[in-house]
Amino acid sequence: MYAINRTATTDMEVTSIRLERELKEKLKDLSGNQGYQALIRDILWNYVQQKSADYQPLFSRSDIRASIEAIAQREERCTLTGAMIRPQEQMLLGLTSNGDMVPLSVGSLKN
């Protein structure tokens, strides 16, 4: 996930979001020691970072263990290069060393 500078909770704005009980419980299970609210912030920051113009790749080629060909069903951003991948465009799905599947543009794994 996207690494962010931690802000003290006293410097954050309070907001309310309604979540299904099952979703909240799954987030709690996934969050471990960091807590589900911190996990939600990490998820939101990751999403914002991926969609922003100043995208910084989160992985390098050496983090990709395997790849498979795919067709984008929606707009994606290549995890290695930051290049946009348009719907219905050829792409790759890369399996990272930590087990995540990430979008890759065609040619992004070439030297």
C-alpha cells in the first residue's frame, strides 16, 4: 500500500461514514494492530495517489514474480510506470512478491 506520513489524530478532521457491519468486521480482521480506521485511511490514500497526476510507482520490476495477459475492464494505472491503461486495452496483471495482483502496461516489464 501507499506509504504516507502519519498525521496525529488530533490534527485530523472528524468525519462520519456508514459501513455495512460485515464490511466493518472484515476491515477489523484485516487491519491487525493498526486498527481499521488507519486501514481505511491507507486504502483511501492509496486510491488518491493512484489517481493523481503526481503518481509515484509503488513497485519495481524485481517485485513482480509472474505476469498474465489481460484486458482492462476499466481505467487502470500501471504500477511500475504510472502510465494510464484505458478500458478494453491490452494489459498485464503482475503477481507481486507479497501476493498482490497489480495492473501493468504492456511492455512495462521489458528492460
